[in-house]
Amino acid sequence: MKKKNKHESIAAIISICVIFSLFGLIVARVGSVNAQDPVFQTPTPDAEGNVYHTVTAEDFACWNIAEKYKIDVKDLIRLNSNILGDDCVIYPGMKLLVAVITATAIPPTSTPIPEQPTVPPQEEQPTQPPVVIEPEPTAMLDTGKICIVLFHDLDGNGMRTDGESYLYGGEVSINDRIGTVSRVGTTVAGDPETTKPMCFEQLPPGEYNISIAVPDGFNSTTATTHALSVVSGETLTIDFGAQEATPASTEQDAVANSKILPVFFIGLGILLLGIGLLIYMLRSRRA
């Protein structure tokens, strides 16, 4: 009777050890999740000495074109003031004046001028005043406008609040769903009170998709894509947020792993102890 009670006690101890060991392994498994690391040739001038550049899909911003021709963005806007505003919005197919080349005068060679027959003077005809043609205003009411803001989301809450400024370098693309409009642009930096955001102007009404790639060293705190409808005569502003990446997540992972290892080894030890007791019990029964 005593031997039976002894065996029952050993079996109970083994059961408890197995339960604790399984619990320790589960805790170690759950805690081992690591945080994800959010992780040319220059065109030839025309007969008037003007050099033009046709915008392509690779020309994503005015500064990119200005850099090709070694000019300032302000000069590019000045040369094209009839089609470019201060925000310098461009799109593929746009023809931009990038330089005006003045030809150096070459002194002509002396060539004898042949004598011309004398022509009797003719009566002067009255000069007709030139006809002034007034340009018709471009209809703008049938298009819409979308402005894009990338703000520095300091608190990471996904909403722009006081003290959070605009960020430069966000690469934005906009496309309509029927494939007739495709434009790109780069977000601007500055104080929201004084800085105008980057805008896509003269957009035909319709359904559009917008996507953004945040600059290196930042992580998105909002969705990076947005679908919306453009209505004639309306201006929409879309906010995207990004937070500066820090090594804090790596440090937290290291701390979490340092806490997991002891629990794992304790659970493993209990499991081995339970297996040893089970072997001992089986041998004692045979005896």
C-alpha cells in the first residue's frame, strides 16, 4: 500500500513538472516575436536661340530639370511664367523654355553693292492700325486641384497637430483610374502657416489614386495610398504623416530577448526533470 502511494505521489509530481515545463515553453515562444523594422545631350536651340525641354516621366520635379541645364529653379519659373506658378508644378509632355542663347555677331565681308536703278518716288499709302486680338481666357472651371502634405508626425498619432511642420522629399504619384492622367511630384518643407503645399493642378474630374513614398530615415504613420474623386472647381488637400526612425525598437527587442532566455531555460530544466522522474518511476515499478 505504501509503495502504491509512493508511486502515485511521484506521478503527481511528474504531472506538475510537465505542466510547468509546457507553460514555460509557451511563454518563451510568445515573447520571442521581434518588432518589424518599419523599416544628355543638350537640345539644339531653335532659329531664335531658344532651348526647350519636354518634360518626361523621369522629370519628377523642377529642381531635377534645373540641375540638368545648370540653372536655378527661380530662373526656370521666370522663363516659363506663362505656364508655371511659384509652386512649379510640372507634368509629362509640358514644353519648358530652359535657356535663351544670343548668337555672337560676325562682321560681314565687304561685298560691292550693285547699282540699283532709280525708282521714282511713290505716294505713301495710309497705314492701317494693327488689329489687336484679345486672348480668350482659359476655362478652368472644368478641372480640379489636389494638394499633398507630408507632415512630420512627432507624436506618431497619424494626425497633423500644432508644431508639426511639412517634410521635404516625399515622392508622390497620382493616376486616374482610366489611365489618361499620370503625374509625379515631391513634397515641400516648411511652416504650414507660411508654406504652400505641393499641388497637382488642372486635373480632369474623375476617380484618382494617390500614393507616396516617404524619405529615407522616416517611417509612415498613415496610409501611403489614397483613393478620391476630383470635382470641377474644387481643391482637395491630402495629409500623409511620417515619423523619424529611431533605434529604439532594436533596444526594446534586446531587452525583451534578455527576459525571455531565463524563462526558456527554466522551462527546459523543468521538462528534463519531469522526464527523469518518469524514467525513475518506470524502473521502480519493474523492480
